[in-house]
Amino acid sequence: MKDQFKESNYVKIVQDIIPELHSNKNPLDLGKIKEFPNLKNIVLISDKKVHGMINFKDLYSLYNSSDELEMIEREKHINFEDATNI
């Protein structure tokens, strides 16, 4: 998500909705948040460092060669008619 747009501060909005972000130790796995049990992480498209969120450009540092092999295997099972974006 973007950090803000015009007068809207999206980071503050999310922090207000999910106060547990302040105490989260791992932005790659937010754990079980009662109101959002399937939420695993929040990617921030910004240079700001925000506790509980990971910056988009930091995602590159998480990549390793096993990820590429996993991606190749997953691509074999994707059909062009599958819903891939929400």
C-alpha cells in the first residue's frame, strides 16, 4: 500500500485499525490478529520505515534460489483462466 495520498494517511488508518502492529516483532508474519486472521504482512510502497510493515524494496533482500525453484513449480499449475489478482 502507499503511505498516503493527498490528505489521507493510509499508514495511520491501518495503525488505528490494527493497533497490534506496534508490538509485532516480525513484519513478514503478523501472526494471528483477531479481526484479520488471514493477514500475514503489509507491504508499504514508501521509503518510510513503519513498525509492523515491510518496505517494497526490502522484498528483494528476502529472495533466494529456492524461491525461484518454487516459483517455477507453481507456474506449471497456473492456468491462464485462473484468478491471480484480487
